[in-house]
Amino acid sequence: MFAPILNESIIKRAQNKGKVKIRVYDLRDYSCDKHRKVDDRPFGGGAGMVMRPEPIFEAVESLAYGVRRTAYGAKRKTQNAKRNTRVAKVILLTPQGKTLTQGLAKNLAKHKHLILICGHYEGIDERVREYLIDEEISIGDYVLTGGELPAMVLVDALVRLLPGVLGDKDSLNFESFEDNLLEYPQYTRPARFRDMDVPKILLCGDHKKIETWRRKEAVRRTKIKRPDLLNEATT
């Protein structure tokens, strides 16, 4: 599922330029089961299957600490020792998580290493949530088949925030949700199309007047479409 998204457009160019490294790992490769199972029936009964804790712990420990079992049941470093050296922030994509916003994306983009865990089936073993996860994130109040699509959304939101990824360094300063405002209207050539004209102020060449107009339009648009954002906007 990830290849078409990670190998296109801005994300592809960011990887090619060495601005970000993205790796996709199959949890089945970390399963302790000879059939590579990663799920099982829930204790207490109920519909669906639940993702088992072992493959998830194995994957995160391997990626975050370089620790891996040499054989089934072989001893490893203690969990406390590994936690003291872990540098990656572990995120679970789940409907129960904090809603993804531009502000949250900016904070996450400051981290050097992130591990994203995609939930699936009826959910994951609660011990993963309690002892392994640093943060839970949702992309909205609706249910999807799994966490793969939310992970792709999060990756896209984060990569474009990294220094040097976007061609124009000022692009990030004039996007929707900057200062909690929606973006102002955009126009391009031709100046007249089917009797529809571009606002004259955008053709005047006075950049100060244009900036003032854009700010007013951003506030006006936000007031109409997303008035909830104006409470925290700097107008």
C-alpha cells in the first residue's frame, strides 16, 4: 500500500535529496509464530481479531534499540535498559488518538526518528499501548480498515515540513492553518477567464496592499468556513 505514495511527488524527491529516510516493515517478519501470525482471538470473546503484542514489541525494539532475539525465548537486555537508550518516538495510528493538526505535525517534524505503528483488525493488545507507545494519533473521527492510510497522511504532512523539502522556503508561511487561518484565495493566468476576473488588487504590484488583502481574505474565509479556528488565530 505504501509504495505508490512514498515513491511519488514531494515525498519521493525528499528521499532522493536525502532530506528524509522512510522504511516500511512487515510485522510478520517479527512474529514468533512459525506461521508468521500477528493476530489472535480476543480474551473474553468478541468479534474480530486482535494484534498480538510480541511482533510489535520485537519490531520496535529491533528498530529503536537494535535488539533482536537470536532464538525463540532467548534472553535480551532488560526493558529499562532499552528505554534509557531509545531515541525514536513511537506513534500508534488509532481512532482513539489525538487528532492530527498542523501544529501537532510541526512538533512531530522536530523529532529525528519516528516509528509509526499501524493498527489493524479489532485493535492491538493493550500492553502495546500501555508500555510501548509514546503518542496516539488519529486523522479524524471515523473508522478505517487499518492504520496504513493514516500513517501515509502523517508522513506526507511531516515530510513537507522538513527544511529544504519544498522548493520555495516561503510556501509553508502562507498555507492553510498557519496562525490558525485558512489560506487566502489564489489566482493565476489568465487575468480574465470566461468573464471572470482576478481581483484588481493582485495586479497592482503593491506588495504591501496585496499582503493586507490576503490577510483580510484569510480571516474572512476562516470566519465563514471554520469559525472555530478564529478563537486561536492571531488577527
